[in-house]
Amino acid sequence: MKIRICRFRGGFKNTFVKKNQSYLSVILVIFAILPHALCAQTGTNTPYSRYGIGEQFNGDLTENAGMGGIGYGYRPVLHMNMLNPASYTSYRITTFSVGTKSTFTNFTEDTSHSWVNNTNIQSVAIGFPVINRHWGAALGLVPMSSVGYHIKDGEYISGAGNVNYNYIGSGGINKLFIGNAFRFAKDQGTVPGHDAKTNRELSIGFNASYLFGTITRERNAEFPDLTVGYNTRILNYIHVNDINLNFGASITFDSLRTDSATYLLRHMKDRVKADSLIKAAPRRMIHSDRSVTIGLVASLPSNISALSDTIAERYFYRTDGSEVIKDTLTNSIGNKGSITFPLIIGGGFTYSTGQKLCVGADFTMGDWSNYKAFGQSDQLSNSMKMAAGLEYTPKGNEMFRGNEVKKITGKLTYRFGAHYEKTYLNLKGTQLDEYGVAFGFAIPLTKAVPGLRLPSYINFAVDLGRRGTLVNQLIREDYIKLHLGFSLNDKWFGHYKYD
């Protein structure tokens, strides 16, 4: 039977082109609309986003969140992993990922409690192999940080009466990235007298990110008891537009075993002529399901270009409650400066048995004591984070090969994890801790078709955690984060073949 490559004539051409054009059209529309949606959404509601660049998002997807946030040594074939760009070489076909997150937070201050919640887009990304198993690429749009708070305070001043202070923040920084990863490996052969050995695969990757967004911070003082006087307000806008790089590497140790034909050669040579078996079954090594991956990531120190606008003004309220600007005290626009991002390094590992089981742990350190914005430091200290987690799919290897799995419990992917972090927030001499446990699961939406398609999934994850303390009159946050994501796998780009 001859198999030749179709030259895209007639119906094949129309089907192939239309299919890929429809995919690309959807992607282009999403990436055109999403930047406006990210800038418009309120990504967080926490007073702790007042510091630094705000509440940070490290790029973990729903799959990572369900495992406590691990990802440095994670090399999924069926999902994306943006925590280590070296993982892009694991793609077999195109993977499209989109995710959202809803956060419900209970704030405790002294004896008072308050609940807030918000829902936002967490990520949109696409990954694909350029050269299968040797060169992978990814493109995505994700939030990097978010600011959202409204803090009220007050005091009594003799001669002025009550003074109400308001501190308000909004906005954030977004990240449009393109990443590439390259795999370096040498196929291993057999060694006489040995039934198994280890194959090493090194992958190196990077993300080049365009950072953009605006952070708005407002401080005002109002004097409700004064009949003659004006309120004051200071507005500060920081506009970020620059390029940033981060790097990753991973090395995978695959356990190799002798294939079944070589097994016959070794164990049946007394009953069958060896020459016959050698001709029918040449000796070779094949991958087993067991592997260990060690991953490293680094984001080097960098000065991100930014512009700052500062406006100071006086205002008052009419009897009907409308606001009137009295005058402008300061109007400083377009001041050039930079935000100093610190060195962040991390390492982790995973142990995997094919698509059935993956167990791993991560460790991250950040040199946030060197953070500065326009030459001003903040109340930040060096951070440290540890996380551990696992995912388990009872019939994952069978599904990956396209075999029929009848029981739904065998098809589901179960995830569990935990994390602990010494955050970069250092307030009133107290460095804040954060810790939590997570779990999740994934439901397959499609069946694998060998050589054409891998299963697609809908992913769920829940993260239950706590940040902060009541010591020194600080605020404690107890949160529930609900993640929802989709991993859609299909063969988008390729040539059709027919008999």
C-alpha cells in the first residue's frame, strides 16, 4: 500500500485550509480582545496589593494550581506549563489553553470580618511543536500583577476637626509572551549483557515578554467638619512598557528497557536459532514509562522602563454632593524612570510513570529587598516558597495510546498539593506568611486518536489558604480560589495523507 502526501488539491485543500484558517481566526480575535479585557478587569481585592507592583501572578495554570503550584520539573504532554519554558519541547500536537479564576476572601482585622470576591481571566495561551520533540514554541497573554484596594483611615486634628484619609489603587501589569524551547538528546543503543539503562534528555527554553499596563494610586484627605476649606488629593499613574526575559532548563532521565523482540533473543536462544531471531528482531532499547525530571528557572535582575504621572489638586463638594476641582497644585506628566525587578530563581523535580502518575516539588527564592520603583524602595523582603503535589490518572497510559477505557473513574485526572511561602511583604517588622492546600481534577472531553489527536480536558482546581496575621494590627486573609481551565489538543498544522 502506497502512502503519498496530498498536494492539497480539490476537497483536501479546502478542508485543510478552512480548518486552520478557522483556528487562526479564533486565536487572532482572542488575542485582539483580551488585552482590553485584562486592563478592564479587577484582578484582585486586597490591601496588600498596595505594595510593590501589586498582587503577583506567577503564570500557573489550573493544572499547576491543583498540584499546589508546582511546575519547574513538570513536562506535560496533554497540557501547557508556563512555569518552565523548557517544558515546551514536550508538545506533540497543538495545545490551546484558557483559564479563569474566582477568589473569595475573608478579611479579619481585630474582631471585624468582611468578605470580597472577584473573577477574572487568568490566561490564554497556545503551544505547539515546531520540530516534534526537538523544538517547541508557545504564545500567550497573562496578567503579571494586579492592584486593587481601598483603605480608609482617619484622625481628629484640633482646629480642623475630623480628617478622613482614603488610599485607593487599581490597574496592573500584563504580559504578552512568546517562548521557545530546544531539546538535546542522543538516542541510546543496547549494551550487551544489560537489559536496561538511562537515557538523558536536556531541554533549554526562554520566554520573551512584552510588559504593559498602568498602575493607579490615589491618596486623599477630606475635612468634613470645615465649612471653609478644601480637600486635597494626589494621583500617581505608572505606565509600564518594556521587554523582559526569563529562562528555564530541564533534564529528564528516562528509564530504557529492552523491547520484546530482544527479550526473545536473550531468553529463547537455546530453543531457536540465534541467527533467525537476530534477523527478525534486531536489538534496540525503548522508553519505559518511568522518568525523573529536574528543572531550573531564572528571571534575572532587570530595570523595566516606565513613565510616571503625578497630579496634586484641591477640591470640594457642592451641597448636592457633586465634586468641583478648585485648582491644581502639581501636574507632572511623562517622567521617565524604571522599576527594578529582582533576581528570582527556582528549582524542582518530578517523578513520572508515563501519563498515569506524576509527583513533584518546587522551591523558589526572590531577591525582593532590592526592588525599587523610580528610585524608591518599598516594604519588601526576600521571599521563599515551597510547594509539592501530584497528579494521578488511573488509566492515563491506556487513554494516551487511544485504547478504550469504559469507567469514568479511570479517565479522570486527580490532583493534590500544598504550598508554603514566606512572602516579600514585610510590614511593621513582620514578614507575612502564606500557606494552603489544593486539589483538583480533569475530565477528558475527547478521545485520543493515535497520530492525529490527544485527549482534550476541562480542568478544575480549588486552593484553600491563608495569608497574613493579626499581630501588630495587621490583616489576615483566608481565601478560596476556584480555577477553571480548558486544555484543547488537536493537530492544527500538518499535511494530510491518504492511500
